[in-house]
Amino acid sequence: MNAVVTAQRLPVISLQDVSFSYEGGIEALKRVSLRVAKGEKVAVVGGNGSGKTTLAKHLNGLLKPSSGKVLIGGQDSSRTSVATLARTVGYVFQNPDYQLFCTSVEEEVRFGPHSMGLGRDDESALVERSMKLMGIGHLREQSPISLSLGDRRKVAIASVLATSPEVFVLDEPTTGLDTVESAQLMATLDVLRSEGMTVVLITHEMRLVAQHMDRVIAMSEGSVAFDTEVEEAFSDSDRLRRCKLLAPPITVLAQRLRAQGALSKGAATPLQLVEQVVRVRGERR
Amino acid sequence: MRAFELTKTRVRYRGSDILALCDVSVGVDEGEIVLLLGSNNAGKSTFCRLLNGLVPHSIPAQVDGAVEVLGRDVSKTSVARLATLVGMVFQEPESQLFCMSVEEEVAFGPENIAIPRAEIISRVEWALGVVGLSGYNARPPSNLSGGEKQRLAIAAALSMRPRLLVLDEPAYALDPAGRTDLYALLRTLRERYGMTIIIAERDAEELTELCDRVILLRSGRVVADGAPSEVLSRIDEMVVAGVSPPQIAHLSALLADRFPGKTRPFFTMGGAEKEIADLVRTSGGDAP
Amino acid sequence: MTRFNDLYSEADTFLHRLDPRVKMASVLMLSLLAFIMSSLAYLLVLLTFIFILLLLARSSYRKTAFAMKFVLRFMALIAILWPLFDPSGTPVLIRLGPVVITEPGIWRGLTSAIRVGCLATVWYILIFTTSQRDLVRGLVKLGLRFDFGLALAIALRYFPAFGTVMDSIIDAQRSRGMEFEKGNIFARARKYVAVLGPAIVSALKTADMLALAMQSRAYGARRNRTYLRELRMRLSDYVALATVLAMFVVPAVAKYVLSVPI
């Protein structure tokens, strides 16, 4: 998907010239402008302290811009409460332990839709669907804090999912997860995306970005360093290094092979690269 | 000399009916960098904590079989005594840096074993220099960046002059640049000080070139143990163990499957580039 | 925001360089002095002296203002309320129903206000010029057990971190649509459970890891440990201590031995 085309579609979130300073004067965002369209899968990447979490907290109004404007589903975030914005944007914190407080998984997942007053029938349907999507139905009676990190994170995600937001912001949801757990989580995000949900993923995991995301917004020192479709994002390794990032080996390899004319397209996974090789060999024959 | 030797080691935590480690027999020589690879709950942390005696001395557990670290029987040696031989770095910097200044953090260990003050000062300066934090002495640890915090945690272990350094998921809170710095530091520690280094991680991607050896754990058992190029190309075993194979090694295996007899295994980016270029150039004659 | 735990600022003043033990002893003696003296004039002299010290501490305007705002408000409150509740003595200045205000009442109010001003300011000076680590180090050197000192240091170290955790938890709950301002007292209490519960869980986890990290660095290996930083009294420390001691002892002797009314 072309980033320019994307920007022309109806934006769910739009930031216009947003700057933000924490008390004490540290400027964490410097004149950031961007739009996220409905149905996009956007990765926000950058080194520690690059401003990506500060940016993310503007996406649901937890932080209000010091200057500039944030529009969330058409509402000005500076004039709307977080509780209202939460109906449009769901935000999953990096540490699930900051969120879980109920005595059972089901109660935990029910909490969000209940406090938004969505009505009993809708509520139950949403709770069931979220638990099913995250694969935690069998844990419904258990106490969230007794679960493994992977399961705790699933509960935290389900509990936000149950509020049925249009945009889903996840702050480093794969930290501490192993391969199997990350793959499950990313597959779930793909499902949500196919249902029309907009996904914003903040992450250090470049392999997941290459495989699952359409667009990459790279933050560096509070500014947007680049905002491109995913393949282009990994094309410039110097630029990535300046943003304290590292392209996944397969992406780098595919680009090198393309540069010497051995392949015609990029690849995000080993399997994709093999398919490329198969195709090129077929064409040459 | 052996840095450590586990012989048929079994660990069962008190109150648990699952074996956290099961019949693990592993010997590591001094000067090796070993990657302990496994998914969550594979037993990596238990393995690490055995090496400095936290298991079973601080975390109650039933340990069968022998655990010997630098010639000492861990079951008969206190954690405090082992602390001078084994440096331990945990995953989260926030909960292992508890002092009010960088220098106190680094001095904490030597102070505890009553090293004379002049010696502590020189150790602090040395350790901060090694990790690249010279001049940070008076800064509060909480004000450091994630990468700096983790290097401080390493300095705090180094000031005990350990011969074995154990790092339990040290890259957990780091960004890619921070991870690169960390691994460069570990390489320096081995090359310059001959230190033995054990790194427990869930992911081998950025560690393929740093390690001399990889131990793959699954549900508390060692399922593979050998050179990285050997262990990390056993794709199926890694997948079963819940660990993602390094992309280049994975690619090598996939190509070997798809084009049997036409490619040689490769392990590095350069090797992959050459092999695939050759494969594309020699096209023709494939079975459809 | 200025918080109580970051009032200290790094600087190289005479007060910063003083041994923390001398500073603690001095603060204690000056506080006692404020209690001993009952003459408004002498208390004003003491307050002036303490304010000069405050200027010498070279704390930032922001931090000084934050601290002194409390002190001055408290002083004003005492000066105003004291005469209302202490109607003893004559002459009576105002009689308004049950409210009786006398001239000695007003003087006593002023005296107490200045006494409290001396007391609070002198402790603020200690906090402005002494890092938490020096405070703890001083306490340990004065005989506090090392374990207790370490526990105190850790509590001070993690206090701001705990605040950050609480903020994150509140943010996480607000992101799920929780509105802390809404509802009756029971609904609100339940909302605070949603914050305290996770906060306690996370604090316990940190404490657990902390214990492992400390043991891994030989905590408790020997009874007599050594210290990287030893406190050593210098000439200036002795001079300062002697000066404050004289300031304390002379009025104390004058008042209690020689019965001079000060």
C-alpha cells in the first residue's frame, strides 16, 4: 500500500504539528504531523527515548499536545476525556501487570465494556469474542496474576479488545514473549485487521514489522525520521542505524540480491525468499 | 579448567510437581561464550540461578545430581562466596540497581566482602571504564538510559572480578542499538579478560556470531548442544522448542529442502548471498 | 512538578561540603534552640540567621519557593489562629461573643509562628544541601544498622519509581474507560483497588528480584563490610560544629542555669 494513497483515505487519527514537553522541559515530541487511515497496520519504531511511547500516548489522549492538534475519530483530544476517546482507541500497555486487578480472567475482560456501559447483551458477546480471539476461554475462572506472562498479556489485550475500539494501539506487546506466543499474537492482529480494525504497533521487533505491518513510522529524538511503506523502510540501513534500528537479516539479504540483479522483489521471511528464488529460476529457464 | 559442570542435574522447585531442569549434563570450559537458548519456561533462568547458588540456597528447590562451578560444589558453597566467582545480570535493570549513585552500585559487591577501600576505588574505576561509563560515578542509576543501566548492572558484577558472567535475558529492555552495544561489550570481556560468558535468550538472531556454543533447552531438558552453525541449523528441533530459528540458517535449510543437492549449507549473510546468486545463475534443469 | 523527594540540588557551597553528621547535629541543635527560646526578639535573630543559611544553600528559586510556600502558609496560619484559641492574659483587645483576643495571645501566636518557621526552614536547608545518599550514610555512621540504612536508601530510591508505576497504572485503567472522578465513594474506592492492586503486585515482584540481585552481589557476606566513601571530619566541620554548639549551649545555660529570660 502506498503511503500517499493511505493518507488520502479517511483518517481515524490525525496529528497536526504536535509538540509535547514533559514537565521539567524535556521536549519529547517536536512538530509531529501524521495521519493514520482506517484499516491500516502501522508500526511505530525507534530507539529507547525516541519519543515513540510519548507519541502513542497522544493517540488516545493520555497525553495532550503542548501545541498542535490531535484529532481522534474527528474529536479534538485536548477537549475530550480519555474515557470517551477509549471508545475509539484501545491502548494496551507494555506491562500487563499495570492493568490486571480483577480476581478472574472473565471479570477482567468484562471490566472495560462494563464501565463503558455498553449494555448487557453486547457486553457478553464482546467478552466472549475477545476471549475466543485471544484463546483464553479456558482460563476464564483463573486469577489473572497467577498466569504466565504470555497469558497475562493475552488477558490484558482481550480486556482492551472487549471495549471494541476502532483503533488498537499496542505498546511492545511481544516483549517477554517467546516465538510461539509472539506468532499467535501477531496472527490475532492479522485477524483484527482483516475485520477492518486499525492497528498501531509500537515495537523493537523488526522481523515482526517486516512480516506483518504495512507502514513504518520511525521516531528519532522526538521527530518523525521517516514514514514509509514497510519495504522502503528497511531499504536504507544507514538511516535505520541513525534511528538505532536494525533491519532483519532476510530483508537485508533480499535487498542485496536485488541490487545485484539476482532477485526481482524483496522478502520479509525465509520462505518468501525461497519462493522468490523458485520464481526467478522458473523465469530463467 | 572447567567453568562449570552439571552432571545429571534435576531441579524441582518447592511446591511444584514439575521438573524445572531434568537430567541436564553440561560442561563448559573457561573462556567460552555460551548461548542458552529456549522458550519461556524452558528452564533458562533455573539454569542460570543454579550457577551462582540462588537455586537452591535462596529459592527453595530440590536439586539432584552434581553442580560444580570453578571446582566448587555449589550445594556446599554460599551465594555470597559464589558471588566472587560468578557475576549475575538479570533481565530488568530497574530491579537490580538499588543504590543512589552509579559508583555505590558498582562498589556494593566489593564492600560486602570487605575489600579495602583503595582497592574498591580502583575496581570501580576499572569496571566503569570497561563498560564505558567512566565519569558517571555520581549519577543516580535511575537517570540512565536502558542501555546504560544494563551496562551498569554488568559493571556491578564485574567489580567482584568474577571468572564467569551469567546474563539472564540481558537484552530484554534494550533497543536494537542497545543490543548491538551489549554484545560488543560481551565480546570484549571474553577477548580481553578471558571471561566465560553464559547468555540466556529466547532468540538467537543477533547472537549467531558472538557465541562459541549453543545449548538448546526444551521443558527443562537439553535437546541440542554444540557449535552455533550446527545447533542453529536444526530448524525442526528449534521450532519444536518454541524458538525461532535465525533467518539465515532457516533459509539455508529451506533451500536445501527445495533444491536438494544444489546448494551447500550456509550460515552467514555473505555465504547466503553467494549461494543464492549461484543458484539463480545456474537455473535450468529443475524438476517442475 | 516539584516533589519532596527531589529538593536536593547538586552545588558546591559551604553547606553542601559539610559532613552530613555535622549537618544533622546542627539542625537538631538549632531546632532545640528554637524551642528553648521564648523571646520574640531572640527568635527573630535566629530566624534571620537561618534565612541567611537558606540563601547560602543556593537552592534553585523553584525549589526554595516550593518549600517556603508551605512554611510561610503554616506560619501565617499559626499567627492568625493562635490568638483565637488562647484568650489568656490582658489587656483584652477584642471581645466578640465567645471570641476573646488578648494582646499576650497575639504575641504568643507570633512567637510560635516564628519558632515553627525556624524549625521547618532549618530542616529544609538540610534537605536542600544533603543528598539522600549522604543522609543515609551519615545515619549509618552515627550508629544506624547498615541493613536499616540500606532499607531506608532503597525505600528512598524506589519511592519515585513507585510513583511512576502508579501513574502508568492509572493511565492503563483510564485507557480502559475508567473515570476516576466519577461515582460515589464506594465506586471510587473500587477504582482505587484497580490501581493499588497492580501497584502492590508490581512492588512485590520488584522486591523479589531485588533480593536476588543483592544476594548475587554478596549481600550479607560479612558482618564488617568496608565502604567506598568514608565520612571524614575536616577542620571546617569541627569549626561549624563548635559554632552551632556554642549557639545552642550559651542560651541554654543562660536560660536554665542563670535564669536569664531569653
